[in-house]
Amino acid sequence: LNKQASVSLLNTGPLKNQVFISFFKMTYVIFSACELGVFDLLLKSQEALSARHVASELGTSVDGMERLLDALVGIEILEVETTDGTALYSSTDVANLYLAKGSAKSLHDMIIYQSQTIYPLWNNLMHAVREGKNQNEKTFGLSSDEVFQAIYRSEEEMLKFMGLMNSSWTLDGHDIVTAFNLSGFQTIVDLGGCTGALAREMAKAYPSSSVVVFDLPDVVEAAQKHFCQESDSVVFQSGDFFSGEIPPADLYVLARIIHDWPEEKCLVLLKKIYDICKPGGGVLLVEAMLFENKRGPVMAQIFSLNMLVQTEGRERPPSDYTHMFNKTGFHNVQVCRTGKSYDAILAIR
């Protein structure tokens, strides 16, 4: 079959279903390679390596490693050449850029979190659909009512989650902060800003603005210990935006915050921000927005299912966010679809 005929066949009938059913196996090929350190080893190597060499370096069986490497070649993550009868494996540019831990654009932390935390939750997706609530209790033995107690259940888990958030803005951060011209906002506070990755993109795009990350004390401490950069222009401040006071600002950023909660809790937070906002101040909301008919984008639909298994929230179409803004006093609401995983809404008081 030629490539066009193969693609056509994959898009129809039982073969398409068979591919979909096997997607999780392909995902786990990448998960396992990341956790074993395959991409890091190949990035550091100055030459292609045999399966025996990789297995020896990483402490695995030769047979198992050869099968894993061949599968990575099959899904075009690695390349292979045969020299004197020995298969020698090397990374593609994509693997070096996004899958090796040492890369500046690495998604390694995101992959580890998906593998070790999200995947176990999705094993209980059927129960989440039946019950209409998150599966923290079945998966981790923790209360379904305390979402972030589950997410931050240990320092190790908190750091994995923070790594996930850091990786997210490696891909989409610049597009988010430049979706609107925010240069008129002198003081910007990123509420729940975690590692400061998005805030740093904001500071780079608007060097005349001061940018503050506001998050829980334990998160701020971990961010300053593990994620700070030299000559960091971002300031960290501890607090709780639900139960405590919010620092004054011209613009508040809520990036992947609103989707964690039911509407009534979101309205409380937005009203709290509105009350402290001066006229002309506003909110930049960042989420994976559904189409108005909720028939896509498929990644936003998948993210919404993830909110079901892990949190109390959901992904929403732009009109839902506009409704919440209007209900809490904001009336100048603009929507920007970035073409990436996350979109932006700017609401002005």
C-alpha cells in the first residue's frame, strides 16, 4: 500500500478502532523509555548505540530493551541503522528536544506525571463516569472532596505536579502571554502561578511590568528551591486566593485554575478579584476551551474527562466563561483561540 492508501485505510472501519484501542500501548512505550532514561542516554551519546549497550547502561534485559527500542523506531521517535549486522539506535530531533530531560524544552516532567499519576486515575474512568466525581479515593485512598490535598499528598507528588505545570508553559507560554497586548498593565499577579514558568514568559514579553507569582506557601517554597532561575525577574508571594487576601494588581492571571472547580466556587473567586480590581484592571484567563457545541477540540474534550477523574471541575466553551465574568461584574470580555493546547480570555473591569 502507498502512504495515502494506508492513511485512508487507517481512517475507516475496524483497523481505525484497532489503532485507537492500541494507543495506550504506544503511550506506554514512550512513558517507559522516559522513566528508564533511554532518551537522556541517547542525547548524551555522541554515536548511535546498540540495544545491548543501552541495556547495560540502564540495567535492563537486552531482549526487553531491543523490543522497546524497535517500537520507538516504529512510532518514529528513534532512528536505527545496521552496521556489521548490529542495529544501532539514535534519537530523532523531536526526541532530543522534547523527551530528553536535559533539553530546555523538555516535556519529561509532564510525561512522568502522566505515567505515574494521571494514568492510574484513568484506570478508574468508568467509575468516574458512573459516579460523576473524581477518583482520588479509589486510586490513592484520599478524600474526593480535597482535590489539592490529593495532588499535593507528598513532596514528591507536589514536585511532579509542578514539573507538569512547568512543562505546559514550555510549549504554550509565549502564545498565551502574547494573545493580547498586555503592555498597559504595570503590575501582574499570576494567581496559582506554581513554578513561575508562565510568569517568566509574561516578564519576557512585557519587561516594563512587574510580575508576581502568588501561590500556597509550600508551593512557593518548592518553586524557589527547585525551579528558580538566575537573574529571575519574577517575585514569589505566599497566600491562599480562596481563604486569604489577594495582593493588589492591574492584571490577574488565572491559568488552568478555573477548570479545577465547579461554577459556584469559580464565581466566588472571580467576584473576589473583581472587588479588588480598579477600573481598567482585569483578568487573563487561560484554559483549553471547548467549541460552543462541545464537539471539540478533541484535546479539550480529553482534558475535560481528566478534570472529571482528578478534580471538581470541567473544561468549558467561551460562553460559559463570559457568563461567569458578566455575573461577577466584568463586561468587556475578549476571547482569543491560540491554535495551541490552551486559549485565552481577557476580561476588563
